[in-house]
Amino acid sequence: MDRKKIAVIFGTRPEAIKMSPVIKELEKNSNIFETQVIVTAQHREMLDQVLKVFEIEPTYDLDVMKKNQSLSDITINVMKGLEEIFLKELPDMVLVHGDTTTSFAAALAAYYQQIPIGHVEAGLRTYDKYFPFPEEANRQLIDNIADMFFVPTELTKKNLLNENKPEAKIYVTGNTAIDAIAHTKTLEVKHPLLDKMTADKKWILLTMHRRENHGEPMKNVFRAVREIIDEHEDAAVVMPVHLSPVVQGIAKELLEDHDRILLVEPLEVDLFHKVMSRAYLVLTDSGGLQEEAPAFDIPVLVLRDKTERPEGLEAGTLKVIGTEQGMVFQSINDLLNNQKLYDKMSKAANPYGDGTASRKIVKKIHDYFSNN
């Protein structure tokens, strides 16, 4: 088999975290694969942090991020930039991850050049095209043109089978987020923030950024969080504040100036994982944290009305609580006060694999080219 050129494309911090182990595994097999890393920098600062931790140097950087750009702007700029690269490099396969606008645009650009597409973390669904927005539509559209589907669980495989995707092209690998954690756990991290997270407090790790939660939903959650901290002297919050001006504004308005609420800048992934390992519970609207936190035996309260990760619900590692102030307060309060409930969630088995997803993905890509 001739050496195959694999273009790995991503643009946001979560994608970078989850694709970095795949890149490292491809690079281990450099006699078989030439790996090209193409970043769009949909999230510039937060993306660069991850690349540094995993020691990844992009082959190409489209640097598409512009102030106040729309989803259409991102899509057009990514597609135009990638078309130029594809015509020059002629990759044998394009790998995209999950459900971002970068991933959708990259998959469509690859399809237009008739380049095979591998979709990492395929098959997640809420079946509501506006929730999460635009991610649900993005991932469904990618799965309509992908050639290989790397799904994290049996349930995500079932979703694709129900959509008449060919079973022979669906591979259950586990989630590469667990592979990433296996790497960051080995890194020694020292930081003043870790010194502040004293063991005498029950630390709540709070992250919130999704577009559908901007405005009143976010304000409701932050009010509930402040109420909890006022009521529980043994509880404290650390919140890495997303760079979105909307999130920054609401966080400062409602959470600033409290001695047990730490608002910090987005954290490098190795530090973030160390912070998470010291948390008592996670409060988030993130998709990735629903997978990562159970690897640290930490309960997750999901600040959304739906999740595309029902495996966590079935396993008992997470609970979907929405954004209504009373419900958020009550759900946090229950975990702080009820040790039996806390133990049940924290000791539930993580349904997202054993940290070998990247190896399985690269093996299947090798098999694909051996048989075609």
C-alpha cells in the first residue's frame, strides 16, 4: 500500500482536544500515513492552547476568525480556504470531528473534491435541528456525505443504522476525549489556581457558552449558582469564562465580586483537567464535559433541555436539568446535601470507552485503504 495522505481538520478547542490523540496515533504510523493538520482557528486563542499541550504544529492555518462574523461567513471562508489546499495537496482522506461549522464546511469541501470523509464522533443526535444550534444540523449533514463513521458507543451506531447508513462503514471506537485525558493525566501541572482550590470546599466547576443559552437562560443559571454559594459556606465555584462577549458580560454582571466564585480565563487543557479532577461536581452546557467528567468520577449536571449523549443518562453519570433557576438550584442542592445520590452518580461506570479510541480509528483507516 502506498503511503496515504490524511488531512485532519478542526477549528475549535473541543475538536482539538479530541483530534489530538488521533493525530498522534497517525504520526506513530508515519510509514503508512502522511498526516496534515489543517486548523481553521474558529476559536483562535483557545485552540492554540490545546495545540501547545499536545505539541502539534499545524501544516496549514486558515485563521478564519474575524470579529462579529456569522455562521455563513465561517462556512464560506473555510470552504474557500480548504478548496485551495485540497487542489494542491490532493489528500487521500479528510478527517473531521463532531458537529462544528468548521467540520461541516470541511466535509462539504471534501465531498466537492470527491475525497473520502471520515467522521470522528459520528451518530450523536437530539433530532431537534435547532437544539443544539447549529450543531445538530451540522452533524446530520456530515453523516449524509461521510464514508467512514467512527461512533463512540453502540447507541450512536444504532442512530446511524436507523438512518440507513451501511453497517459495514460504522465502527464503535469509544470516545477520543478519554484518550486525551489519559495523556493529560501524565502531565505535571502547577498553577496558582490549583493552590486556591482548597480541599475544605466542595468545588463546582461551571462552564456555559452555548448560543441557545445566551440571555435569560444563562442569567437564570448564574443567579441559581450565586444563591447556592450564599447558602452553602462549604461550596465554591470556579468558572473558566468563555471568550464570547455575551458570556463575559453576563458572568461579570452576576458572578463577579464573590470571594467563593472564581472567574478565570479559559484554561489550557492540562490545567483544565487538573481543575476538573479537584471538582466536586460539574455544571455545564458543554457536550465534551459530559464525557470527560465521568472519567474523573464526577457527577455532571447538564444545563440544557436535551442531550445527544443519552449513554450518560442511562449510566447515571449525568442529569439534564435545563436552565430554570429553581431547578438548577434544587439539583445542585441535592448533590451537595445527599451523599447517597452523589455516590450513585460519581461511581457510575463511564460509558465512553477505555482510552484506545484513536488506535481503533487509525486501524480502521488502514483497513479501508488496504481493501480499496
